[in-house]
Amino acid sequence: MVKLTFPGTRGYIDASTRRHHRHSCLQVAYEGRSVLVDCGEDWRGHLDELAPRAIVITHAHPDHAFGLEDGAPCPVWATDESWATMEGWGLREPRRVEPRRPFTVRGLTFEAFPVEHSTRCPAVGYRISAGRVTLFYAPDLVYIHDRPAALAGAKVYVGDGATLERPMVRRRGERLIGHAPVRTQLTWCQKEGVPRAIFTHCGSQIVKGDERTLGARLRKMAAERGVAARFAHDGMEVVLR
């Protein structure tokens, strides 16, 4: 089995609650070994709570990487674009991620897929496989390049919860930046046959809103697309068999 733990689920917003207190990150565990994906700035000084043995970074925005500014007790994997921001942080065991070239960390196989989100801090989502379980993790995105390959055979899509239905997308030159709404991401799951979705990196609408009402809206939208969906919250654990 693969175990997902969500130590933090809050996006880069001021609002904070007991359920969404720390910046979003994901711990993926398989056969007693785990990898932490992302480590935002409000984890700075609190890495001992996470006790990571390996860290993989999606992109170098503050809420995804700045928890490592004082260093890390383990190897860190990131793309060249992220290392351009992180290179002065004194990380002693840097590892380079190349898009679409799988690599293995502590028994888990990662493959980085470029996603549109930011021109200043280009992001990737990770296709993560262990045993017979595959999931896709992309907490910040407008869309996924080569989405069919990224989501093929995935049991779970873990995506961007910045907004439920209202797009937060704008154009910078020829590029789109921002956040796709949950509704759009559910449609991706429907088209690619992903049966289950979890949304983290929650925005103000979810963090400050009535989560029971919003959860009902999410489940209705998901059911219309043949997908089971929920919002993540800090400390939530999910077991995939």
C-alpha cells in the first residue's frame, strides 16, 4: 500500500485555520520509507516535525520551497529552474530533476511533467508510482503539458484547491499563469479516467468558507463527472491499495 499524509494544505494566503494552518506539502510513504514533496516557508524552523529523509520540490515559490532556506537534513530533488532560486541556500545534497526522465527516491518512482503556473518560477507536477499504485501530484497549475501521459493509469489526482469554480488565470505574454479551478481539474480526471481526486493548496474560498457546504458542491461536481473527490486538511492520511 501507499500512504499519503498531508502535513499542510494551505495555499499562499493570509487566512489560516486549524484545518488549513501550514503551507501545502505531501508525504508519500511506501514499505516503511517516505518522501516529502514541497516545503513552504512556514515550515522554516519546523523541519524536525516532518523529519524528512528525502525532499522533492515542484517549484521555487515561497509556499513550496522556502522552508529550506536554512538548509535540509537530507537530499533535495528539484529542476534546474528551481535550483536557480535555491542555489544559495546551502543545501548540501542537491539532486537534479529532468522533465519526463523518471528517477527513484526511497523506493518511489517520480516523473516530472511541466505544468503552466508561473513564468518566474516554472513548475512541474509529479507522476509518482510505487508497486501497483500511481498518483499525480500538482498543487499549483493552470494546465498539464501532455496530460494523457501524466494521468494514464493514475488511481488518484492530487490537485490545486485555490478556487472551486472561478478561474484564477491571466496571460503574461504568450503564457498563462495562475490556477485552474477545481471544476476544470475534475473534467481532466473524467477525460483521463482517473477515479479519485483530492484537492490541497487550499485558497481563501475554502479556508475561510463553510467547508461542509463547499464539500457538498465539490462532491456534486465530481459525481457529475464520475469522480470521487474531497478537500485535504492538515494531518489527513489516505491509504491507497
